[in-house]
Amino acid sequence: MASTLTAEQLAVYFDRIDFPEHYRQNIKHDYDFLAVLQAYHICAIPYDNLGLHYARDAHIPLDLPSLFEKCTKNGRGGYCMENSIFFNAVLRSLGFSAYLAGARARPRVNGVPQGDFTGWMHVVNIITLPNAPAKYMMDVGFGGDMPTKPLPLESGPSTLNIGTQEIRLNYAPLPVSLSNNPVWIYEYRNAPSDPWNAAFCFTETEFLIQDLEVLNFHTSRDPRCFQTRMALVVKFLRDGNHVYGKSMLVDGVVKRNEGGKTKTLFTCETESERLAWLKSEFGIELTADEVTGIRGRLTELKTGN
């Protein structure tokens, strides 16, 4: 995965995420810079799997030119592999030592992770900082419960995410593992009295683009994968450098979470309503071909006004 962005492309990216000039002119390879970059990225470039639904052919390209084109226009983003691969190119273009690692997620029931972990279907960035005691995991493509800041590869310590939500990494074997080898397990809980939810796990093994193509094919083509059955968009909200909430689209339901409390803004019943909310709440404007691409799909809402 050797491709990087040109200086001109980085400038376009910085404009896309509204990155302050101070940081553009003072790129530092430290935790604080990484945290600010992640905040601006996830609050501008959404997690969206619309390419699996608003498309005549649900083919998700992972080459950097395609990802750059998609993530810098029309308010679009991508799902896990698209966002994480693009962000990896940004990191390496800025001089960071970063690589991609595959992750296993847990399926959700009523929004809560439950049951066994899936096979590889997610991807995160692993970053090594100069003179830092630990590597860091960064995720820009897991949706609403993903970490909004870099997490050191340390087992146990928790940190606040959004509102009262706490997040942490736990280094332990999976219950179904025969080797008993530990993996990094990303966990969250929404209040101190809640149990910890294991959302996804990963190792420190680098995944090459050939590995990610296999993951991408399954995730985008297998009808058993939830991505093919549900339209999802998540865009985070920030005040300055602070991420304080998120906007979400789940099929036709538009929600907003601020300070840890979620409210439903609107339930779309028609395609025209959903397209209007995609524009007003998320800044996403689909092309005419994309709009017609959803016709006949499972996720299509009613046509008309």
C-alpha cells in the first residue's frame, strides 16, 4: 500500500475537513496532532455505506484515486475499509508510521453487540509515534460507537468518548480461541453502571491491500452481511477540537446524539424525504445516477413526495 497523496491533494483534503491553518503549517508527529486530525476527519467525512445501496452495481473500489475522489466531493465518505484506507494514505502522506490491521466485529441485536465475533470484516490503523511508549489504534470507520480519539495499545485503562460513554482496550484471548493467543478487544459502555460491550477485536498483524480486497468483497456482496441490508450514515459533531455528538441515519430513521443522549429527528417514509435529510443533516448530495441506483433494492423507500 505505497500510494500517498500529493501536496495538492492534501490541500484539498484539508479544505474538505476544514482543518485549521495552524495545524496545516505545524504538522507534528505526536498524540495531540493525531487527536485533532481524527476529530476534524470524522466530523467532516462520514461513515456511509450508501455505495452499496444507491448504485446500479454495488462495487466498492479501494484504490486511492477512487477513494480520494469519493471522500472529497458531495459530502461523501465510505464504510470501514474505504475510510480507513483513505485515512491511512493521509497519515503516511503526513509522515506518520501507520499500517492497516484487520478486525473482527460482533453482530448487533437492537444496536448492542452480542454473540460471537465475525470473521475479518473491519479494519483499523496502527500508528507508531516517535519516542512514544506504545503504539496507537485509530478507527475512522466503525460508525457510532467507534473511538473518537487515538487509543494506546494498553490493556485496561478507560477514557471518555462522547458524553458518559467510556472506551477501552482489553488484551485477552477470545472465548472460542483454541490457541489462547490474546487479541486487542475494543470495548465500550455508556455509563459507569453498565456492563462493558466488546464491539470488535484486532491483532497487530498488517493487512495488505490483497487481504482487504477479500474482506471488501465479502462485506459488500454477501447477502448475509448487514451492510447489504441496511443503509447507514454516521457523521460526528464537534465544537472546536472537541467531538461532542453524532448524527445518524439508520435506513429511514434520522437521529442525533448530543452529550450522550439520542433523539429521533425524523422518520423518512419516502426516497425524497431521505434524500432531503441526507443533504440537510449530513451534507450528502447524491448524483442522479446514484439516486436511481437504489430502485428495486431491498433498502429502497417509497418513491414520491
